[in-house]
Amino acid sequence: MAKKDIIDELVDIRHPMPRMDEVVEGEEEFFSDWCSEVDRERTAYERDLRDHEEHEEGDWDPLLSEIFAARREMRAAEERMRTLVAYGREFIKPHPYQLKQLAEATGMSISGTRSCYTVDEVAAVARRIGRQPRFRTDDTGE
């Protein structure tokens, strides 16, 4: 067997091949399809990394590149969550989602949920959905 390099190992980390013990009971017949899908993902991911390695100038590092990508994905997910909380609090009529519900969904405290989004994020939601936020008569959190 050929020696694995860092790209081979990143493929194993990012797209591990399914194991039969991970199959949900009653869905064993789909294991082969699942393996095929993961194999396609692994192949595409490896091809992308190898292309970057070949065409990048300078000291491109596949591990650091993946860590930077993970950080970008985390920031995007956090932004999406704040936008969704803003929508749930500022746009749902006639009553917004309760802070308690949103705190549970986000894994934040109620006070953290209350302050997790900004006026700019409310404006972004308004632009995206084409309407203004509801008129808030109180800020009790209920």
C-alpha cells in the first residue's frame, strides 16, 4: 500500500467511509448507496485539494487551508443563526417566538439570544423577505 500523505488523511478526516455499525436498524439495504455517495464526496474533495496543491504558488498548506475554511463555515453558520433569530423575534406575526424557545434552539442564554442580532441583521432580513419587521409593543421577551 502506498504511503498516505496529508491530503489522504484529510480526506479520511473530512469524509470518513461509513461503517456498518453506524447504519440505522432497518436501513441496511441503503449502506451500499451511502458508501457510494461518500466515495464520490471523497474523490471530489481529494481532487480539489490536489488541484490546489498543484496550482497554488507559495507555501500552500492543506491543513491550514481546511482550518481556515472551517472557521469561515462557522462564521457563516453563526451569521445565519443570528439572522434566523432576528426573523423569529422581529418578523413573526402576531407574536414573536419566545426568547426561551430561541435560547433553547440556539444553545444560548435568554439574555444572549435577546442581544445576539443587530439592527443591521434585522435590516438584512427585511431586504431578503421584502417586508418590514412587526411593530413591537413591548420587550418582555414573551
